[in-house]
Amino acid sequence: MLKKFLSIALLSVLKLSASDKLLLQEKCKKEDATACYKIALPLISGENAKAQDILEEGMSYMRKACILGENKGCDAMGDRYFNDKNYGIAKKYLTGSCNRGIKSACEAVGTIYRDGLDTKADDVKSREFYEKACTLKSGDACYNVAIIYRGGFGVEKSRVKEKEFYKKGCNSGLKAGCDRFKELDNEDKGIETGIWATIKQWFR
């Protein structure tokens, strides 16, 4: 469900020449946040991410990039920690990314609170982050909010709200949202749907 929010274009740059790396290292030492980020990215991506020593080196540079104000570095930290299931640390970075409008980060924090991943489960906070992701056009997040209203998890059950968020999911391109909204809307209009409606058609 969670989609990576680092661009494919950035992740495709998996290697730096020795001279380029040395130049970037010098800039990074002088607190050039972008240089630190450029060194870090290939070290935490692709096959490099499978080598613990390389990954740790990359994360140290990425952490410095984040501290120096490179937002993409903070985004990458959250993404990396989430994928490594270090949810407590990931939440800190992902919350910042969500506040900057990264929809998959909002969705990830919603999931952390929903499932109680390294934190106390909190239906209210889960809904808040899912709703923000929904506003940013995450169809999956909209669907999750609909389920929250269907089950009354931290809110009063509301068929109206449930339908509203299925429709938002549909408008964001999620087919399951379209299907579920249509099913509920037909029920509200007294239109039979599903397998029994199909069987009845055969005998008319």
C-alpha cells in the first residue's frame, strides 16, 4: 500500500565516480546540505542498501543533509526507516514529510497509528493522517477513512461519511472506491446489486 515518495529519477542514480564523491564530500564537510544528500542517495539505494556498512555510511550523510535543512534528506530518512520497520524513528521524519505535503508519508503515519507500530494505536490520529493523505489524492487513504467511518473506529459510524470517502477514493483513481461507492449508492436508491440481482435478471 505504501508508495515510495522518492522519485524514480533520483533513485536511478546509483553510482558516483570517485572524483565526484570526493568533491561532494568536501562540500558536505563545509555543510553543503545538497552535497551530503547527493552522496547519501546512491549509498542507501538499490544493491547498496543491502550492504550494512554502505547503508550506514549513506544514512549518516543523509542524516546530516536533513539536519542541514535538505528536506529531501529528511524524506529519505523516513522512507528508509519505515521500510526497515523502525517505525518509532520513521514516524518523526514521516510526520515532517507529511506536513510538507508528501501524501505517502501521511499515509504511512496513518498506518503506524492504525496498527500500533512501535506506538500506541490511535484511531483518531490514524484518521487525521489518512484524511490528509486523501486530500493529497491518495485513493488508498480515502478508502481507509471510509472503513474507519463504517466501523466507527474513533468516530461515530456514518454511512454518509463512508460513501463520501469511497467517492473521494474513486475520484483519486481507486477502482475499489468506485465499486464500493456505487454499491452503497444503489442500495440507498433501492437498486438491487450483486449476484442475486444478476440471478433474478435471468428469470425475467
